[in-house]
Amino acid sequence: MTLERWRKITEWPVMLAALVYLAVYSWQVLDPGTIPPGAASVVLQGIWLLFAAHYAVSLALAPAKGSWFLRHLHELIIVALPMLRPLRLLRLLTALNILHRVAGTALRGRVIVYVTGGSFLLIYVAALAMFDAERNHPESLITNFWDALWWSVVSVTTVGYGDLYPVTLTGRLIAIALMIYGIALLGVVTATLASWLIQQVAEVEEKSTAATVAHVDQLREELAEFCALMLEQTARHR
């Protein structure tokens, strides 16, 4: 069994597990009174064990374990630290690996899929995690999910009104991660837009060049016909 084959085999199961985790965790956070706390804990812990096992097997199958460990250090942190439990929802980013195939081989199409899908997912997950972290703190300004969602959108777009901000350690860690993503997102959007504009200009120039070449070819044909006609008339006069 190779690491690549293991990743392909477990891609869909891990994504489905993350979807279940998202549904149960959302239910637990948004409407805690209607879900049996024991059942929710069992499901969440079971999926956590699945994620931990997936990480351990991937590390064991990696050909260069040291390099793989360093490149996937974030997965270990998410699995190991209980306070970062909401970030396990980012396992849903596995779905983007599947969706990008639909976008074809064009790099820009794959970037758009990753950025759009990742942004919507991260905004929702960050809002959910922030509400979970802040709602029980006596000094919290984020007291409902819609405030958390507003804060998440404002933060990821780097607007930063400052009307809502986290007061807990977990909330601040989530805020730092979202701010970093927002800055990176701005760069990706700018680069994608610049790439699109360059392509449009190139297409216009290509069409113009093609039209010019066609016109030159037409002139050559007309000149050749004219020369042939002149030669024919000269021959007749002789």
C-alpha cells in the first residue's frame, strides 16, 4: 500500500466523515437543547478517532516521514489539541480536491474552485467555532451565530470594523487564522484577476494578428494574380 493509493481510497470516506462532523457539531452549537449530549459526544469522538487513525496511517506510509511530518504539522495540531476541535471541520477541504477535477485542467479554473469553495467553508466554520468559543463568556460581544457570521465575513474580507471582536483565547486564535487567510485571499483574487485581464488582451492581440496575417495572404494572392495577368498580356503583345 502506497501513500498515494491510501489517500485515494480514503478520500471520500474522510470527506463524508467530515460532513457528518460538520452536521453534528453545527447541531450541537446552534441548537444544543434538541440533541442528546451523550450521542453527540460519541459521534464527534468517533470521527476524531477516525481522523487520528487516518493521520497515523498516512504518516506510516509516507516514504519521507520527516518531510511529510513537517508539511502536515497542522494536521497533527488539529488532531492533538482539544481547543482546536472546530478546526477539524477543515477536513472538508478534501472535497475541494474532488471538485477541482470538475474544473478541468485550467489552472485558473482550479484556483477559482479552491478559493470560492474554501472561502465559503472557512467563513461558516470560523463563525461556528467563534460562536461556540465566545457565547458563554460574560464579556463576549458575540452572543449569537449571526453576529459570529458577520464577524467572520468582515474578518476574511480584511475590512475589520471593530464592532465585534473575540475575548477568549480560542476565539483570538480563530481570528488570527482567519485574518491570515483573508490577506492571502486578497492576493489570490488580485493575481487571478490580473491573469484574466492578461488573457483577454492576449486574445484580442491574437485575433488582430490573425486578421493581419489573413489580410497579407489575401494581398499576396491578389499580387500574384496581377503579376500573372501582366505576364500574360506581355506575352500576347509579343
